[in-house]
Amino acid sequence: MWPFSNRNDKRNHIGKRLIAGLIIGGAIGSIVGKKLMDEQEKNEDDLEKDEIEE
């Protein structure tokens, strides 16, 4: 009956939360990784400019 919770609902809920967490975590990791790569590329470009000037 619908007023009583089903045992499978709890397992299904945990699975949905796990999948959502993996997706959100992947998105955050992608953003942070992109920023770090851009920063590293900028530092390498600055070093090349300094070597050319010397």
C-alpha cells in the first residue's frame, strides 16, 4: 500500500544520490582542472616571453 515505504525505495534513493554525486563531482573536477591548466599555460607563456627578452 502506498502509505508504507517499500524497502527497495531506500536502495533506489541511495543509488540516485550516488549517481548525482558522481555527475556533480565530475563537473566540479572538470572546472577546477580547466582553471589549473589555463593557469599553467599562462605561466609557461610568461616564462617563454622572459626567455625571449633576455
